[in-house]
Amino acid sequence: MEMNRSFKKILVLALSIVLVISFAACSKNPDEVTFVLDWTPNTNHTGIYVALDMGYFEDLGLEVEIIQPADGTAEQLVAAGTAQFGISYQENVTFARAQGMPIVSLAAVIQHNTSGFLSMKDKGIMSPADFEGKKYGGWGTEIEEATVKYLMEQNGADPSKVEIVTMGDTDFFASADAGEVDFSWVFAGWTLMDAQIKGYDVNYFDMVDYSEVFDYYTPVIIASEDSISNNEKMVEKFMAAAVKGYNYAIENPDEAAAILLKYAPELDETLVVKSQAYLADKYTDDATYWGFQDIAVWDRYTNWLLDNGFIEEPLDTGKAFTNEYLND
């Protein structure tokens, strides 16, 4: 009788231990998260790779996979729930929401627009007025074509006299050397840095040289309204790690560059190091903390799109972005 009681106690204790271990294992199962890039890995993305490498995501119970877009854009993949987070741009978020795609910008990766138009110096392209008779190479989006032609109009050029070529992710210099394109819209922190390293003689001018309206947020980190509403803890955790990752990149550009190269060894080391140094003080710039977004910037660009007929209906920009998950 005593042996039966002792056996039962041991059995109950053993079962209890098994349950505790099982519960603990379940509670530690990480949330699986997919993050989709906008393009190939580059220094706009470094903070995410830092967060992955330094264990910031893992510490918060997230298992993050970083992918490049294949079937569909980052906006489409995030809106559909195929990816929980991604890299986009203010203009893409605006157009997506105008089309009923419920995505939200969670952070501005870079505080000011550091993009502009690059061309070989012998093409003589010094301003949008010089786009006439030239071939523009880009991604083939409507907003690209509309922006190029708008800038031409504003500078007294005939928009019908520029040829639009879809270049995709083809290297600009290879396309330019082959005579396929004359100029392209690039990020100064990447392609302009690459031109300097390779010794190309180029002309470059910033978008914001021609209008404050073009000083919008590009790129941004996005999520879906569904994720924010139904899995807010995941969003909070992901962004907490992302904030740490980008702040690390700001303070330690050389180390951050090494981390990016670890995950994307195909990149040119000299370019990554130079680009990372260029962006270090541009991630935050004059904002009080990394990722901050000002509704005035969203309103200014959205109103420009509306006034010029690029979108048909006014948008509530207050729903297009949030600073709530930036831990300022």
C-alpha cells in the first residue's frame, strides 16, 4: 500500500515536471517573422542585419528571416501577410493606401531624402531641363515617370522628349556603358558612393534641390494594419530590436558595415564601408530620435500627389504612419 502511494507521488511529480518543461518550451518558441527587402541588401538595411546578428530579435523571442522580393513587391507581400515587415518608401505607401492596400509606415530609415539623378558627365545633364533627348533608366513605376516629367515641365523642358527605359536592378554603370540609359534616379549613399570608388566622372543633383516637396521619407519600414491590430506585441518587439540595430549602426558604422558584409558577402567591402560612414549621421540627422516621421512631411507630399492628379482622393496621412513603436 505504501509502495503504491509512493509510486503515485513519484508519478505525479514526474508528470508535473514534464508539464512544466513542456510549458516552458512552448513559451520560449519564437514568433517567426519574415522581413522583405525592397532590393538587394545594402546600407539602408544595415540596422535590421545588426539586430539579427547581435541577437536583439532573438532576445525578444523573434525568429526573423530576411528575404528579397521575388513574386510581388514588399507592399504586396506585407499587405497579404506573406511577410510581416518590409522596406518601402513614402510614395509607395501612399499609392498603396490609395489603392486600398492597408500598410503602415513604422519608421523612417533615413530622416531626409538622399536620392537624386545620376548621369555620366559627358551626357551634360546638369538639371531636369537636360533630360530632353535622353534615356531614363528606372524600375518602370508610374511615379518615377510622373516625377521625371513633372521636373522637366517645371524646368521648361518637354516631357515627351525623354525616353523611359525599365532597367530594374541592373547595374546603372553597366547600362550606361552599354548606351542603354543616360541617367537614373539613385540613392546618393549607394550608387553615388560607388561612382566615386570606381572613378566614374559623373554629374549628380539631389531631388530636394528642386523642391522641398521631394524631401519625403525614403525608405521606410512597413507593416500591415492587420499585424498592428492583431499582433501588436510582435510589432513592438520587432521595432524595439530594429531601433537598437539602427542606433548601433549610427554609433558604430565600421562594425555595422562588417555585419552587413557577413550576411551579404557578395557586396563590395569598400562600397559598404564608405556608404555606412556616409549614412551614419543621416539615419537620424536633425530628428530627436531614429525613425521619427513628421505628419507635415507626409501631408506635403501627399497633397502634391493629389494636386497633380497622381492620386484621386485625399488620404488620411495620420493613418499612413506611426511613431508609436520607436521607443523614443
